[in-house]
Amino acid sequence: MSFLDGPRPRVIAHRGLALDAPENTLLAFLKALTAGATHLETDVHASADGVAVVSHDPELDRVAGRPGRVDGMLMRELRRVELGHDQQFCSLAEALDTFPQARFNIDIKDERAAASVVTAIREARAVDRVLITSFSTARRQAVADELPGVATSHRSPSSHRPSPLRRPASRPWFGTPCADSRRCRSPNVRALCASSAPARCAPSRRRAPRSTCGPSTTPPT
């Protein structure tokens, strides 16, 4: 397995599927995979005790409705913060372990998180199924240097130029069913996984073939 393996189109769920679940939670990731996502995008900050925490914001107010910062709390404290739908903050290690077949795009949001991201990926043996990204070249490179062979984003001098989008071949595509409960390692999601009916995406619409009719080129007789 590698981050770029698998059928196309690649469907990347930004912070999971955060419609009926809080963003960047185990439940949001499960719902995304159940709906047919092939990749998960997530963000990481470091807790006060140096654990890689799955969170987009450095503050708690938007997602938890309370004051505080991720880097000002211990991981055990963050696990008690209610985010809705019986979900709490999880660590990157927990996300990688709960979904051992999922591919993760990991955006490193602060400098302190780099070392803890390396540790989590190593312990999960997940180098081949992650992509390391960051707006900071230094943060991204720091992780890449410690994880030889890991996929990373790369900003080239021409990266600011818009590139034409390639439309994939039009064909029906269906999402994959939810993994069975035996593969769900987290108690937060095992019950949902066991009871979920296989979710399917609607087939893509086929474009009508272009007409080849035109004026007759046969010379008049």
C-alpha cells in the first residue's frame, strides 16, 4: 500500500465527513470511509505533554464552545472535552490505529507537533499510507527527514499558477461499504460500524455523446 495507490477518482474527505459528526473525530473519519472516501485529510497540533492531537484549530472555542488551547492541555484532558455526538479529541496515533487501512493526508499545524507526528507514524508503521503537508516548509521537511520515503506535498516555483483540471473518465462509481466491526479497533466507533448498512454513492452522470451529424459532404448529382 502507498498513499497514491488505489482506484481513481481519489476522494479525499476534508477533516472527515463532518455532516452528522464533529470534524476531525473518529466518527467523522468512519462516516467518510463508509460513504466511499479513499483518503482522509486531517490536521495536527501538539498537546501540552507533546502528543500529536487531531485538531484544525489551536483553540477550543469553535469546536467545543469553551475557552482553552490544545497546547495548553494534556492529552488526557483533551479526551474529556465533549465535541458533540459523544466524540472527544483523539490523538493521531489513535486515528492511525483505528483505521489501519486508511490513507491520511496530515497537515502539521505547529512546530511542536512535528516530532510527535513522527513518533505516531513510526509506531503505527504507517509511513507508506500517509502524506505529510504543511504551509511551513521547515515543518514538512523536519518530518520528511525523519521518515525516509514518506510522501510529502511540494511547493514548486510555479505552484501559484492555476493548472487545468483533468476530468476523469465518466463512469459509474460506487462507494465502499463500511468495514465490519471486527476491524474497528476503537470503542467510540465499533457499535456504529457494526450496525451501519453499506453506504453507496450515486452513480456519476454520463455525458451524452457528442453528435457527429452535419451537412452532407456528398456532392450533388
